[in-house]
Amino acid sequence: MKTKVLLPMLAFICAIGMAFATTNLEPEIKVQNNDYVLIDGSWEIIPEQNCEQGSNTCRVQFGQGGPIYDVYDEMDLQTKKNSSTPDPTVLNL
């Protein structure tokens, strides 16, 4: 007699638990509003740079007279951004 009541109760409790364990089924739309620079072997996130297509490498400089770094679209050395100018963009972070 106890199994006739206990088993459906356990199934009901398990169903409630699984309802809270599901993930969001909607696909996430990721907005890429960041670029990346490689500083001393670690990736740093910077605001999206408006580098127009060109034959030069897009670069940023942290402050006037600061270090200059190449800009990447992703945290990957193969995704270096191009620029129409050889001059770096000065960032005051």
C-alpha cells in the first residue's frame, strides 16, 4: 500500500526538481562590443575600436607616451584587426 502512494509522490517531487534544473532554451545572442589586447601573456578587454579596413595593423596606446599594443577581434592571435592608419588610437582608461 505504501508503494502505491510513495512512488507517485517521488515522481511528482522529481518532476518539480527537474523543472527548476532546466536551462534557458532560448538561444543567447552574444553582442561583440569588445576588442582584446595581449599584455604580458594575458588577454585584456578594451572597448570596440573603430579601425577601418586597410593594410596596417590596428593598434592602441594606453595614455600619451604609453605602451602600444596590437588589437584583436577575439582572444586569438589569428584575429588581428586591420587599420587604414599606422598611428595607434590613444586610450585613456
